[in-house]
Amino acid sequence: MRASIPTTSVLGVPVANLSVPDAIAETNRLLNHPEPAVLCFVNAHSANLAHRDPAYRRTLLAADLVLNDGSGVELAARLQGTRFRANLNGTDLIPLVLDLAACQSHRVFLLGGRPGVARSAASALAGRHLGLRVVGHAHGYFPPGAARSVADAVRASGADLLVLGLGSPAQELFLAAHLRRTGVRLGIAGGAFLDFAAGRVPRAPRWMREAGVEWVFRLGQEPGRLFHRYVVGNPLFLARVVRERCFPRRTSQLPAPEISEPPARPSHRRVEQ
């Protein structure tokens, strides 16, 4: 990230501390910059993954913009004596980016989810964002070794903006390895955004989102898949934050990732988002 962007460390990963307008302004700058860029989001789950996965950690450190997602990282900031200016989760922020893309005639490609999810999301988003040009979509269950072919399909579509829903760390590793090959200006690691946009996964009521307990609603929707992430992962994340706070150590800035091929998900496995 640019040195001028204020950051807050979350388990050693610098996360931009911006308001919504400032985050949109920085995203707009990246979308119109000549060099391709990556936008990622960090929540408690992804911070846990980065803590134990060096390759994923390097992708976050190398990303052009890393934004905070959820109450877990907000609590981590408070334990360090600061606060994030806004909750910049992808589900709420990406629609604002799509409005920006529509206004500037940027072309969008949607990649991720089960077969049919990206197609449904494309139709729904085109109806919600006047002038949005979705020039392609593909599901996220491509076979091992097909990542380059998928990237070539994105390039052939002429897309400027790529929104992924491959889950972490697969989506970030895909961007680290294939962003330039796709030809897009900005790649966004969007997590479950496509599932929400397609209506496959319902969102929590507004009061739960505002109270920072949307994770409780999601756990109730998919307890089998999300039990370990939330019931085990959230306390583990907070324990790690407290340990880092009480026993600080210098975190080396790892070099940018050199990844030839991200691990592809076999077609029978459920996407982790």
C-alpha cells in the first residue's frame, strides 16, 4: 500500500484505516492507474490463515489495498488503543465500487462460487447498478491446472475489473499469480460477495450487521461449515492478538510472493468463503 495511507496492524498485516469515502477514492485511483492492482479484505478468519500460511501472508503484504472486515479486526484495533474509521467489508463496499465502474464504463468480470452463482450474480447486479457492464462470468470450480485458462478467458472478455469469490486464500493466491495475465486494472478478492449478490446466501438483518454480530447469523445459516471458523477461530484470533499485544515482536516485511500456480479446488469441495 502507499506509504501515505494510515494503517493498523492486525497480527502483523498492515490494514488500511480509512473512511468509506477515502476507501472509494483510493479504489478509484487504483482502478484508473496504469499498473494492475489488488484489493483484499482482512477479517479474523483470514488473519488466522495468514498467521499460519506464509504464502497467503505474503500476498496480503504485497496487496495494493487491504481493508478491514468485521468486528473481530475492530476489536483487535481497540486492544491496540485505536479504532478503524469504518467497517469496510466487501459485501457493503463492492457495490459502491460497481457503481463507480458503471459511471466510468469499466467492464466487469465475475469469477467464483458454485456453477450458476456468478451468472445469477451478474444478472442481479446488472439490475441494481444502472449502466454496469458485466462482460463475463465463470464459476469457481475449475479443475486443477486450469487457472491460466481462466485468466485467459478474463483477458479475452476485455474486463477492467475482476471480482472474485473463490474464498481465502485461493482468491488472493489466484490474483498474486495471474493478475497480469487477466489484463484487468483491478482485482478484488470478494469472498462471499457473489453468493450474497446472487441471493444464494441471505444477509443478516441490518441491526445485526450494525451491532457487529453478522457472524452469529451466518453461523446459524451454515453451522456445519462455519462452526470451526467462528466458534474456534474467533477466540483463537483474539488470543493471538492479546499475545502479540503483550509480547510484541518485530514482524519482518516478507518479499512479494513468487507463485507459479495457486492451489486449485477440486470440483467436489465446497468453497471456503
